[in-house]
Amino acid sequence: WQRAGVLHRRTCHVRPASVVVVDELQAPVTFDRTIRVQWLLDDGAAVAMWAAGDATLSEQSGVEGSTVGWVSEGYGDRRPVRSVRLEARPRAGHVRIISAFGDASPVLDSSIRDERMITCAS
């Protein structure tokens, strides 16, 4: 990515009852590729995700014949989990994707999320 002039920065905001992960990508204006952020979640876990502009959210649990939605804790061992993936395209060479776990509402202030952000999933 560095040769293409792309910079990815991930910032984690950790609080006692929440974690907010902010992924920002800065690229040349001509950069036109889909950016994906994916989380693998156990039962009962939840994530809320936001992105500026158009974004697509998909969720899938592990099913035979697919590589999506599985986690392996050792060789030859796998178990299905919920895969939550948000896809977005940069606008003017920039994209920001926010993922919030736990009670993140107090953390999502104007320094992280601006008025142009739209909720994609929770």
C-alpha cells in the first residue's frame, strides 16, 4: 500500500465499558478500491459500525463451503462465529470506519464521529 501512496491508521479508544476502533485510510484522490473492516464475533457479542458516505454491511456465520465466519484456535480445529463486515469506498481519497463495542455512546463524541457519519449497523 505504501508504494501506492496509501496510509492506513488505526486508533483504539479503550474505556472500562467500551472499545471504539477508528480505521482511517488516506489515499490519492484517484484511489478507487473497496475498503473492508471485518470482525469475528462470538454469540452475544455486538458491534456498531459507521462510515461516512455509502457503505455496505454484511453478516454471515460460518457455513460449510465458505471461508467467511470461521475462527480457528489451533491446527485442524474451527468453529463458526458471526462475521460482521463493513465495506466502503473512499471519497476524495479518504475513508473513516468506526467500530464500537460495549457501551460506546459516551466515547462517540465529535472528535471521532462527525455529522456526516451514518449508522450502518448495530
